[in-house]
Amino acid sequence: MAAAARVVHQQGAERTTIADIARAADVPVGNVYYYFKTKDELVAAALGEHARQLQLLTGRLDLLPDPRERLKGLVEAWVSQRDLAARYGCPTGTLAAELDKRDDGGLDVEAGRVIRLLLDWVERQFAALGMPGADGLAITLVGAYQGMSLLANALRDPAVMTREGDRLTAWLDSLTPPAATA
């Protein structure tokens, strides 16, 4: 699944073959066919791997005691992937955009589900900070990530991720929940 996620991210779903996955995983093609009968099953597995990696990341971040630090840790994790983003874009975002152009439906919804996992986690962090409109703030943060990934990729410039990550961190530091009324 990790090889599928990596190759689909690098080549896109349409250009990826089962043989590409087998080569990346260093296994015989027959082994891949045993587990994945179609390319769509392979793409679904790649999305499952993206969800798993997201859950591992948010699980590690959940160990931090402060929700603001968790959000800043998320931004730091995004920025740490700047070279990959500059070359291929956001793994889930680029796949979601590609799958949306297909007529079959289904996999694009699955890609949206992975992004929803991220949005929901970010929203919970803003809510824990006591911020009103936590859902909108989550959209803002995740949208900023998608935008900086897209721009870093289009410009082939990882520094975009660094600059925008710094800007997002400063924004997170500037947020203050409204004062509680007595």
C-alpha cells in the first residue's frame, strides 16, 4: 500500500500501472494482482494509505498537550514535505483533483473522505482552543495548505512551502479566543 501511495502520488492514477507498483514494492507483478484486481482497487489502497499516514501524524500530534501546538506541528509536518510537494503536490489533494475528472464516481468521494478526516481533526483543535467558527478556521488552514502545495508544485519551488508555513504559524500564534463572560 505504501508503494501504491508513493507511485500514484508521483505519477498520477491514470499513468500508474500495476507493474509500476510491483517494481516500486520490489515484488512480482503477480503478487500485486493477487491483492489488487483492478487499478481502481490499487488507487483505493493508495487513498487508504494516505488516511493511515494522516491518522499516524494526528495521533502523534494528539500527544502534545496544547491544541495550538498541535496545529503548529501539523504545519511543520507539511513544511517538512516541501521538496515532495514542490515536485508532486499534496498527495491527497492532487489525487482528489485527478479523480474528480473521471466519470465513474466513487474514488473521488473516497479522496474527499480522506481530506474530511484532516478537516475534522483541525476543526477539533480550533474548537479546543475556544475559537468560534472552528469549522471555517479549519477550511482556512487546510485550504492554505492545499494552496501552498499547489503553488510550490506549479513553481517547482519548495521555498513557497517554507514561507507560507511561517505565515501560517504566525497566524496560529495570533489567534485568541474571545474573552469568557462572567
